Amino acid sequence: MTRTKTNSIMKRFRIGNDISITWDVKRNGESVDLSGKEVYLYMTHAKGRETLIDKANDLTGSKVTYLFEGLKQRVLGRYTLTIDIRNANGSRYLIQDKCGAFELVGRSCVEEPEETDYSVEL
């Protein structure tokens, strides 16, 4: 199996800013209907610690939106996001990762590009 890298340039955000994360969930290229599903988002940061951000409550069709609040950001570096989707009975339906989804940096002058739109679309 051959893998192709499809990530665009990773966004860099100055730590402390609220970041909106929107994930359009697809399976085999097709949108996944999230109605009736429980959806969780996990983050793994540069130090390798995985953290549950939240159970999603903003679901629209195949899109999930989370807010990564600036006051909860503690670690600089690259972040990988993992989405865990479960059926109503708790059994796993789908799990996916987005490696290098974004990077938190210590100063505004190293944001790339200099960001005013604090959002990530996956």
C-alpha cells in the first residue's frame, strides 16, 4: 500500500489564543453521517501526552467543531488530533488521526503565516 501525504502547510498559532477546530469526517472518501454518534477529540502534543479535549456537542452532518481555549493551552510544539467516533451503544465506529494538525509557538512573530484567523479545518 502506498501512502501519499496530503497535508497542506501546518498552521502555527501563538499559544494563548482560542483556536476553532473543524473536522469534516470522511471514510473512504465519503462523508460520514454523525447523527446518533458520540464523538470525542483527543490531542497529543510534543511531549507525547494524550488529552481528551471534549465530547463534541457541535455536530453538523459530517462536520465536528471544537474550541481549543487559549487558557487551556500549556505546551508548545506540534499537535496531533485523534477523533474517536462511537455508536450509541459505546462500540467503536471509527477512529482517525491528523498528524501535525497545527503547532503552538511562543511568540506572534513566528506564527506562520502571521495568523489572524485562528482556525484549523481538517
